[in-house]
Amino acid sequence: MGDFVGAGGVNTTLQREEPTLKENLKILYETSGYAPHPFIANPRVPLKVRNAVTEAFISLSYSESGRKLLDDVQIPQPILSDYQRDFAPLENLKLEKFVVLYEG
């Protein structure tokens, strides 16, 4: 579009773009993959409610209409997360330096 000389993004999002747009982009660097789309609940939410919402969310992938909803938000196959497998590796990225606290 001529607005920027460089940018970052998510590969799955790029794959959903129109071919004409993708043809005009050049990938300069690709990072390691990490677990996408964490879906979390505040610990104050009762465990019974958290479990019910988790099961309902995951069960969306069991029907065609549910899979369509998940595809629309780019979460084609929700799974239960595991902190050590999915999120502990993010600690090595030292992302704290990019945190901006909002005081509104």
C-alpha cells in the first residue's frame, strides 16, 4: 500500500490475505512459532464456570457451525493449554521491556 517499508505479523493471518496482497510482500525474517490465542479466565471466576466455558469453547470444533465460528476468529482447533509447553518459552523473550501500563 506504500505506507510502510516494513512491518511484522502473524503467518496464519498472512495466509488468509488476498493473493494480490501477498504477492506484493517479501518476508525478511521468520521467528520461531509460539502458542497462539491464549483464552484465559480470572482466578476469581469459579472453577465450575471456568470448566464449563472451556468445555463449551473446545466443543465448538465438534460441529460444522462451531468450526465456522472458530475459523472466523482464527482459532481452528482449540486445545487445553499447558503452561510449561505453551507459555513458559515466552519468558525467554524478555517481553517485559515492551509492557506499557495504562493508567486511565
